[in-house]
Amino acid sequence: MDNLAHTLVGAALGMAGLKRKTGLGLATLMIAANLPDIDALGLLFGENLAWRRGWTHGPIALLVLPLLLAAAIVAFDRWQAQRGRRPTDRLPVRIGWVLALAYIGILSHPLLDFLNTYGIRCLMPFSDRWFYGDALFIIDLWIWIVLGIGIWLSRRRERRQQAGAGLPALTVLLLAACYSLAMGAAGRAAEHYAARDIAALGLGQPSRVLASPVPIDPFRRRILFEVEDAYGFGDFRWLPAPRITLEPGLIPTGMDDPVIALAVRQEKSVADFLYWSRYPFASVRRDADGAEVVIGDARYNRRPDDGGFSVRAVIPGTGPAPGQLPRGQASASPRE
């Protein structure tokens, strides 16, 4: 999920009552809820896909990072105290509770990341398998709104010194959890409906069907299905009655072209992309001089070179080398 959603979950956990366990409790929860995304530093080294949602989201990092965060929080509190800058109304910083909140906050992160179609490697480094919840769009406006309202109501009760200040925040956390479960169940049901209707239309029995959530509308899904070596797309709506509308034609995956295997061996960006990709498809342009390979992911693109989730590489000596890319150069533009 996006970092605002992670931050709101951390804030809601704090406002539900956990922040009162220790000084800097709210800050600990909010930072911890975002901490696994330090893998974004991979962008500086050209390792966005190789690093993304891997080691820092796996069991070793989830054990070690809270220890580092707790040490930093305690050190910051002591640093402020030594310089006379520690707020007088701050609760005592209790190392045990700081560590507990750091673990609670950081564990919320992979739970949220699991909910979308991008995927998470939550067993790294012991396994590089990707896991997908396919329940929520990566930026879910309703999660923002619900959590934001609960946090605001709890803050207002707290300022007015009313009883049960944490109740609104706790309530919206439960609502967000129920909403996520319902969205996941609706997605699996949509995939079942879609597979049945696709087969009934004579397109064959799909080997895979993905009902991706879309922005804003929880009653709609973007359908992607695989039949033999081709992908099809459609739109599924729950209201006013369950129905699927398929786009005309199927798009060949093109992944059986031998030049793709060559591109994987020669260009790390291509290998990294296919390591991450779930529904890859490719287009290859050739002439006597070289070949341009473009690979996209059908989760996010309607064709290989459409959208931001794609990788391009020019392989000399296998076909045409387009003028816009120098020989041997590869460019990748997948983003979360």
C-alpha cells in the first residue's frame, strides 16, 4: 500500500490507546509502520525491482529493524533530555513498550502490502516467492477516509478529555480490516464468475484469472485471464447484478520468442523485471541489425509497451535495433 495508508494505520493504532503506553509511542508506531520501505533506497543503485518488497519485508528484517528503531527512539529521547529540549509533558520512554510498539507497527506493514496485486516476498531471504492478496487497489481512498475520520474523532475526544478517546480509532481499524476481508472475498468470487463466463463464451477454460481492484469503486474489478499463450481483458461489476464485459480479442503473450531468453541473459533489467512480473507479455521488433524487446506486465498494461510497468532492451545481432535506443542499452520503468 502507499505510505499514507501505512502512516494512518500506525496513527490509528496509537490513537486507539497504544501511544499512552510510553513516551514517543505514536512516533514509534508511525515510523515503524513505514520502516520496511527503506528498500526504496534501491532506486539509488538501480535495484528497484531486485530490492523491492523483499529483504526488508522478510522475517529477518522484521526482527532486526524494530530493535534498531527502539534504540534510536530511546537515544533521541535521551539526547533531548541532555540538551534540555525534552518536552515536559512527554511520558517516560519505556524501552520495553517502545520495542513492543516498534514490532506492532512494523508487522502492520507486510499485512497491508499483501493486500494489493503488486505482491510481497514476505519470506525473503529464505524464499523468493511472491505472495498476493489481490484485495485492495494500491491507493485505496476509502481506507484513507475511514482511518482519517477515526483518528480525527479520537483526537477531538482526547483534547476534550472525554472518556473512550481511543474508541473511534479502534472502531475504524476494525472497519478497515472487515472492508479488506470483504474486498478479498469479492475478488475471489468475481474470478469464479469470470472463469465460468469465459468458458461459456467458447474462449476455453482459462488457466488463470485475476480480478484486480480498481480505484474508488469497490463494486468493480478489472479482469485479466490467460488462455493458452494469450491474455484477455474484461470488466466485472457487482451492481446492479454480477456481470462481465470482455474486451474483443486476445493478446498473445509473445514470451516464447527465443530473443527474450537472450535478453534475460544479457540485460539485468530484463531479468529483474521477469523476476517480479506475474503476467508478462512481450513484443519484439527485428531487422538485420538487432532486436528491440519490450516486456510489460498485463496486470497494469494493455499491451507490452503501454503504461509505466515495462522494460526495454536492444539486443544487437538478432534483429532490428531501433534508432531511439543505442545498441546494448536497456531501460526499465516499472514503478509501484
